[in-house]
Amino acid sequence: MGLLIEHQLNGTEVYEELFELVMQKTLEQLGLDRQVEVSLLLTDNEGICRLNHEYRGMNSYTDVLSFPLLELDPFDREAWLKEIDNNLLPGTNEVMLGDIVISMEMAAKQAEEYGHSLERELGFLMVHGLLHILGYDHEQGSEHESVMDELQEEILDKLNLARL
């Protein structure tokens, strides 16, 4: 399992272990035993706004962006695993899933608004981003949204990052 983290802000290195643990638990919860690679960029509101504008045409801040490299359908497990296996890199047997960007500034603001720890908010944003690059999309309707919500809460509970 590979998590490549780029820090655009000082002090974010302390969360590397949290992000790695969240990724591990998410893959375990989904029963995905393949070697995967994900890149994570930790930035501020200005940085995520710039990316949101460039890639989504939205000139606004957001908390997390996900850029999947594969088109995956998690509701068809056989096809989901086949697509992952078809994209294993020769020699490494790893699959590159995509990129996640988190605004540390937005995460801190939301943690304060929701009355929970920054770790809980970062864990939530990481799970949310991972689920998106694994094909889950709450914007595809209520079934997708409820499955995604349930998975997020189950994973965060297992990490002792449940809502207060």
C-alpha cells in the first residue's frame, strides 16, 4: 500500500500516520486486498480553490477533492475488482487509484463548527476522498449516498473517530 503525501503547509506531517491508518482501514472495510497507490495533497483554501476552479470550473473553496484514475463501479463487485486487476502496474502489482486533495484550513474550520477534533475531520475527509476514487459517488442518487454515508461511519467508528 502506498500513500504519497505532499505537504504544502508546515506542520501537516504529524497527520501522516492518521492518513495511512485511514487508508488501510478503508481498504480492509471494502475487502480490497490489492496493493494500491494514492497521492494526497495537503493544502490551504487558496490552493484547493485554484484546483477546484481549474478542474471543476468552480471558483470556490471546498474541503476535499478527489481525482480517480479508474472508472469503477462498486455496486458490481466482480467488475470493480476486474477493473482494478486490469490496471495493475507490471512488476509492482500495484494499482494507482488517484489523487486526493484536502484543505487543512477548511478541515480545521469544519472541525470547530461540528464540535469534534481535527483528527476526526481529517479522517472523515480522507475516507470520503478514498471512497470517491474507488467509485462511490453520493451525487449519483440516494442509494449511493446512503451506502457511502454508512461506509464512512463504519470506518470512522473502527478508527475511534466516531461523531461525538
